Amino acid sequence: MIHWRSGTVREIGRARRGAVRLVVDVDGVATPALALPEVVGSPEVGDTVLLNVSALRRGLGTGGHALVVADASRLPADPADGPGHIVKARYTPLQQMVLALEEQESPHHEAMREHPAVAAGDLQGMPVVVAELHSALPAVLAGLRAARPQARVGYVMTDTAALPFAQSDLVAVLVDAGWLDTTISAGQAFGAEHEAITVHSALLAARHVLGCDVVVVAQGPGNAGSSTTWGWSGLATGDVLNAVHVLRGRAIAVPRVSASDARERHLGLSHHTTTVLSRVLLGSADVVVPDDATDPWPRVREQVETAVAASAGSPRVVPLASTDATDDLAASPVPLSTMGRSVEADPTPFVTAALAGRHAAALLHDDHNPAGP
């Protein structure tokens, strides 16, 4: 069930593409709220808005605000007529109709149907970095850009966490900073520069239609967990790694690690990554770990090697020195934080992500075309 509230807009705060922050008076309480203009229009001061406050009431980690469901004072104008018949957030009251890369009305439909490599499902060895947590994205890009600043990089956001692409503040900054050349929202996720029906199509389009050299795949903000082996949204990283393998790409897994997480299951190598590598992965993947003698890296590498040895697939451990990772991370245009911990408090998850980016860069030819597997 949804916890509904009605309130009056008192302040219009920071706005960026696809999102605007508000302060809404709800029964005399100033309540932070987020509106997605392309979904609900652009509320103005004095408007009455309907809010979904369920996550805010529960104090869930991502967002910290109510969500505007509708502006009761004014209906947004109808969008301009245009192509696109793929429905996302399907059969919810806020379902969206989008133009997907694959569909018949798309200018890219012919390429998605007729391009020999797309039809064959062949990424031609393109490196694809796959991370569980959205917060790993800028760190992966930091390592990648430090080694290959001219590489064309795409981001595919999956639908296992936030569905609206505009929910992410950090991606908006990364796009504006030129760190991402193109973005695709796949599955039920919506709102990126391009839309795709599946992750498979998103990857093929990124390589053969949008000209990417490297793609980073991660869910949006709002990772969900339950402290159980199988009940967490990032489990789908295993499915993405398998998709890259099936499509003849070069899969690179970002291990989720921490040197300071208070939860034993996430200390060192997270049990999430262990499950993906040992139980879900069915194909090949490179797992990059720092080749350092300082804590916690020997323990992490041992944990990764144990998970890899148990895998039904064919992952391989790629040890890399972390010497340059700190400098790479310092260049990030967004603050680095994961699970409430800054890069200063716990650099380990960002170091592994940056090294995964460096490894992806090393797989590229000098002309930035992907290397073969």
C-alpha cells in the first residue's frame, strides 16, 4: 500500500534535467519532495500536489524525500505526438510510453534488425564493466578515463532498483561533465537518452549503433537487500555478466568490497559478489582485485579466488596494482560515497571499481576499438 499525502508547494529548489526538488507543506511540516517533470509536469509555488511518502516514512536510505505523484492544481500539457509505443513501468498508474532503440518506429530499427553483428548477437569483444552498486559508476569511469580519456563510454541502467533515470543525481553530473557519452535505460527503467527493451539490445545498440568503446552496466540508485542469499536486487549482475558472455563481449565484474562495513556479510568481499561468482555466473568474466600486500587486499583476493574456484562459469582473477587508483578517484566530478560511507572513510570499494575501469581501458586497441576476447 502507498502512504498518500496532500500538500502545498512552498519552495522550488534545485532543478536539473528530468527532476526538480521541492519543499511541500504537509499538515504544517516542511517536507522535501522530488518531482519528475516529464512524468507529472512542473509544480509551481502554491500548487496542491499529491505525494507518495511511504519510503520517506520508513527512512529508507535512497532519496530522503517524498515523490510527487500528481499536481492537483494543473495538469501537464500533453506531450507532442511522436513515434514510440513501448510502455515502461507497465501497468502502473504512471506507465510511460517511450521510443525504444529496437522498435519499428525507431530510426535505429533497421540497424538493430539488419546489422550483421547485431543480428548475430556479437559485441566483438567490447569491454563491459558490470557493477552491483550505482555508487561504483563514477569510480569505474575515473579509472577508465585516466587510462583512456578519449574512449567513448556508455552507461546502461538496469531496472532492478530505481526505474526513473532522473532519480540519479550523480549520472546527471557525469553526463554534464562529459564523463558519459551516451546513456540507455533498459527493461522497465526509463528516461535515459535512449531506451531499450532488454539489456542485450542495450549492449548491442551501444556498440554497433551508438559507437561505444566501453559500456558500464549498473542498477540505478536504491539497491534492495534482505540479508538473505538470494533476496537482493543486485543479484541481477550475474544475469548481466551472462548476457555479455552470450553476446561475445568481455565481461568485467566489479567486486563489492568494504574494509569498514559493520555487517560481517559485507566485510572484505561481500557475500553478494560471492554468490554471483560462485552460483550465478555461467560464462566468462574478469574479476579485478588489487595486487597489494596491505589490508584488506590479501583477504579479499583469497575470497575472490575461493568464489572463482567454485564457479560453474569460467571467471578469472585479474590482479592489478592499486598505485594510481587514488589519483584517479580524486578527479571524480561527483563526491564518492557508498552505503553512507565516503571515499575517505572507506576507499576500498572505489579502488576496486577504478581498477575495473583501468582494466577495461587496457583491453582497447590504440584506435579505441574494442579488443577481441
